[in-house]
Amino acid sequence: MTDKYDAIVVGGGHNGLVCSALLAQSGKQVLLLEANGQVGGAAITRKFANGYSVSACAHLLYNLQPSVRKDLKLNPALASDDMTTIALGVDGEHVRIRGATVTGALPGDKVAYKAFHKRMTRFADLLRTYLNKTPPRLGTKDFADLGTLAQLGFDIRRLGKREMQAFLRLIGMNIYDEVMERFDCPTLRGAISLDAVLGTHLGPRSPNTIMTYLYRLAGDHGKTAVPKGGLGSVTQELARVARDAGVTVRTDMPVKRIVVQNGRVTGVETESGERFDSLLVVSNADPKRTIMDLVGARHVETVFTRRIHHFRSKGNAAKLHLALDGLPEIPGLAKNEYGERILIADTEDYVERAFNPAKYGESSPEPVLEITFPSFRDETLAPTGKHVLSAIVQYAPYEQKDGWSDAARQEFEAATIRVLEKYMPDIASRITASELLTPADIEQEFHITGGHWHHGELTLDQFLFTRPVGGAQQYRMPLDGLYLCGAGAHPGGGVSGAAGRNAARAILKREKVA
């Protein structure tokens, strides 16, 4: 096997797999190097206790782009599809959201939510169009960029005068003001608020949270699913597609550095000392790791280094896995509803109060949660009669004031269990094993700087034209032959595949590799 390739992809997360598969399908000889023992990045399935497996980080499929499914002929097997979102009420009066329909809220809220959902999904459809394109550069005279900018303006105008004004008004606003204006039901307001801030370092009152809400809807209008076998089954299918296209996939191969000579990349060197040559290197790592660690600041201009250094990428969400000897009791929840998506976000103010301590480097004493019981419809994840609880828990800042010591971890896990007990009185007695992944753990296990799922905050100054930073917003880095294809590039995180597909298309358009 030759040590020279048309392209080398660093990192086997889902975007790296998508990008490598598309490059290989175009006839390129591609090598993909993954640091861990299995590909998939943060979208893997693994054991966390004897007999119990779980989607280790990402645990719901809601943003996989139709264009990625089509190009790679993906059709993942689903254990749960088009899940109902159930926002738990302490009194057992829960609110259920499915598409444009709400049950458990006041009649006026049901009507208001239909109108709200119709408007938001229309705006999300506009956003989705541009999530699947290379973003245009601002201040350019390039015909393609000018054409994309003109098309964006035209598409916004097509909304009609009233909706165009609403879109431009809302895109930078906070979700708190919008839900307070529209809905009376506090639990409904809390559920929408949580969807807008999930996985971010933002609270409902933070600007840009309507944009992050639209980003969530831009997959399939917020429909969520659990793949059979966990998220790892999706990335294993992507790996199969890549291998079938001719990609050489090597695991347990951490890259030490991207080799640069005379202002262009010439290959990579692994931690074990192996050298692979290519005039095209595509990094699925986050922007900071790519530039500061793998390339080295000395190879790029100081201004660009400073921009990358200030790219905000500190995670604020933890992942909790519980091995249970049986399903906990949840008053007001029917047995068949344990297979749905469950939220604990009592009100919009509850979500904001949960965020407040994180502003000062402290974890929330009363966190908000997104919960699934994936084993309810997928018996492969737990022993017969047993179950797995998988939860995203906010807020847990990457830079915990006193560090993530064992005591801090135990305290945050205990706080989370106390919140769960308010809605599931017997949960503590059901737990046989647990695992808590803080952002620091996510950074270590998945090699994501700051442990941020999106590789960086999704805010207007780090989105579309400016993601990750000026001079790198079209996947191409300021070194000849170096590109980004991960969540730190446009459009951002979530298991969407858009960044990987966009990067591959940009590379094939620009690069002529032998």
C-alpha cells in the first residue's frame, strides 16, 4: 500500500466519513485516520457498564440532512421515529409536542403553537437551504459569492413583506421574549426554551437563541429519532459506505502534526511516527485543535491565529448514563411513552436560573435535562428487563471554577439525580451503575477542544459567513491544500453531515489533485 494519497482526512467523526466517502466516490484515493479505536467521533455506541450500552455523546438523530442521505444512499434503521417530546410537569400534568400539535396546554396555546410552528418551520426551511451550501464571502467580487448573496436576499424577500420583517427581527432575538409573548403555559415555554439552548453556552434570555432554535428545526422540522443500535449504527453505516467507495480507514492512529512546507501542506505524521504524504489534508478536528495543535501557530499569520484563539468553544453540557434494574415510575406517563423524548425544563425561568451559575464557572444545582430510555425499544442496549437512561444535562461549564474534581463530579451527578427524583420518585433505587461525562471528559474522549459538541458556539458572529472565523469561512484554511470539514466549519454541529458534504463539494470544485 502506498504512503501517498490524493487526500488525507484527519478524524473519523461523521463529517469526516461523509467527506471522505464523497471524495472517494469522485475517484480520489483517500486515507482516513482516526485517533480512537472506532470511527464515529461523538456519535458512537459503546458499553458504559456490564451489559449496558449507550450512544456515548450525541443520542438523538434529528438533523441528518436529506442531501447527505441521498448522496450516500443512507437509510438508517430506527428504533424510534418521529418521537413525541414530553415536557414533564411536577404535578404529573405533562405537555406533549408532536409536530405542530400540542396536548396538555390551554386551548389558546394549542392554536398559538400551530401558528408559531408554521412560521418557525418556514424560516428553518430558508435556513436549511443555506446550511447545505458553501457560505459566500462578504466584500468579495467573486461571481459565485455575489450570486449566492443575491439569492439569499431574494429568498428572504420571497417570504413576503410581513414575514421578511419578522425573520429579520427575530433572527438575533432571544427565545425568552418570544415564548413569553405567545404562550401562557409555563411548561410549554420551558420546553421551547430548552430546545433553543440545548448544547450551548446560552440561556433563554441570551441573544441568538431564536437562531439556535431555527437551526434545530432545519433538519426535519425538529423530528427526532433513535437509531437501532444507537448513534454508532449510523456512523458504522457511513464507514461502510466510505470503505465501499475505496477509502482506507485506519483507527488507533492519532495524528501528531500536519506537515507544512513552504506554505502548503504535504501530509501528516502520526503519534507512532508514521508519515503519509498528500497535497490535500482535510481536518475533521475542531478549528483550534487543527490550527494551534496540528498545524502550529508559526505556520499561519498572527491575525488569523488570534481569531482562532478567540473562537468561543467551551462546552456547557454534560452527558449522564444510568444503568437501571427496571423502568422508573413517572406519574402521568403511560407505559408506551417511555420510548419518547422527555424533557425536564419546568418553565422558561427555570431554564434561565439553571444557566445563571454557569456564567460564573459553576455547575447548575438544578439542571435541565433531555432524557431518553433508548433500551425501551431497542433490547440490544441492556439485559432483558433492564434499561438505560441517557440524558443531556445542562449546565456544566467546561471551566468549572474549582475544576472537575471527583467531589465536583459527584456533587453534580447527585444534583441531577435529585432533579430526576422530583419526576421519577424511585429512580435512585433503580440505579445499578452510572457514568457522567463532563465537557472536560468529552474533550478527552472525543478530542474536541472545550468539549463543545458544535466545536464552537452557534451565534451570529460565528455562523454562516463568519464560521469559524474570517479567512476560513469556506472550508479552506490559509495554507494551500488544508481544509476543515467538521462542526467548527459551516454550518455547525449536530449529526447532520452538512459540513462534511459541503467541504467535499468545495474541495472538488477548487482542488485538482492527481
